[in-house]
Amino acid sequence: MIQRSYLLAVSCALILIPCAQPASLRAQAAGPMQPPESTKFPTPSPPGKPEPPPLPPDEIIRRFAAKEDEMARAIKGYTFQKDVRIQEIGPDNRPIGQVEIVTELRISPEGKMFEKPVSRQPSTLHSLDLQRGDSDLLAPTPMFPLTTAMLPKYEISYGGRQPLDELNAYFFTVKPRALDRARAYFSGVVWVDVQDLVIVKTMGKWVTELGDVTASNLPFSVFETYRQQVGTNLWFPAYSRSDETIQAGDTRVPIRITVKWTDFTPQSNAPAADSPAATNHSDHATP
């Protein structure tokens, strides 16, 4: 029996850019059993209007944004580990080189992230040079992008209802209403659990007036991210993946980044999630 404690993968929803292959379930496990085949946006939706949900879409959006507020506060009371793996992919779709970095993280009540090295696997990469620093592997972006305060910045459209293994989800397309140079905004799709009205998956990128946000010299921009249930009502990021290519001489080399967040442990000296200090969070505290 599939449990509700973990979202492993979901099948492809319907929107604007290229598609990820269907795959998925929710279960008690340390991470996704079968990662997605790609991290491109889903295919265009077919003609016709989706059947309306029991609740008005605006009310669903209001409720999942309130859950985002709750989780942005609550995660400051946890320590956790982040495992980042970058791979070069060969013609047979198997890794031919990789590097893996594990760190331990905590977030202060003010939203500042503290990251402590745990381990670093020796690099066997052939075409990528990552000597500039492990902190540049991921661009700084919010873990919970659609908090209540951010809703006016976005145009959010209901896309329909989609079965995800033994559960169902609503999906919404998200687009910034305007762009500027000083702040990045999310553009993509979110999947919202029908029962809990909480975001369980996101697929998208961060954009500014200058273009897509990427990390240093790495080309990764579109990430497909799944969340796991922590405790009884929190959904924190669990697994994220992005696929791109780089030019190595006369050859285009596929590269992949995967990120896993594990070992969420409450901090004994952390402020309560609903305390005044905990609610004053930074939008860009990103593990």
C-alpha cells in the first residue's frame, strides 16, 4: 500500500514547454525510487476547459500559500543535510564522471542559511571544472516560492486535476506579472495535493529581467522538485533534478544535477515556528 508520507515522482502535467516522462508514487522511503527522465516543462494542454474543482481556484491558492507561510517559518527550526551530485552523462545514458558534495544546513530565524561541509567525493568529471567553490553549485532561490506575501507578484492559473498514483493533485501554472533586475521570480508549474491543499511538487525556473537564473558557470535553470512529509503537516523539499548540456571542444556533453535533502531534525534551541522572530524570514534562504 502506498503511504502519503512521501511524494516520489508524479506523471506529467499539462502546460507550456517540453515534457518530463510520467513516473510516480508516494511512499515511506529515503528518496525517490525512480527519478524522472528529464526536467523539462510538461507538454501543452489539450483543447477544452478543465473541470472546476470543488473549491474555487482562488481559495485553493490562498490555502496552499498559507501552507507555504507555515513551512517557511517551520524549517528554521530544523537542521538537515543536502547532498548535491553533478554527473556527466555518456552515450548510453550512464554517468561517465561525477562529483558529490554533502553538507549540513540550518536556517536562522532571520532567514540566513548556515552550511557546514560533511563530505566531498573526489571529482571524476572530465569536462566540468568545479574548483571555484561548492557554494556556487546552486543559485540562491527560495525553498517555498509562493508564500502569501508573494501572491500579488504572480499570475496563477488553474490547469486541472491529475491522478498521482493513489492520490490526486491540482496543478497550476505560475507566471510573474512583471520582471525586474533586482529580484528573481518563479515561472513554471506547481502540483497541489487535493486532500492537504499543500504544494507537493514544483517544476520551473527562476527568472529576472536579464533572463534565467543559473548558478555561476553552470547552465542548470529548470528544476523538477519533489517534497516529503516531515512530521504530521509539513512538506519540505526532498529531491530535485535538472538536465542540461555543455560544450566540450566539438562535443556537446549532457550533464545532470540531483539534490537530496534528508535527515530533517528539530533544533532544540530553535524559536517556535509562529514566534515573531521566526516569521521575519528572508525570501532567499535556500539550501
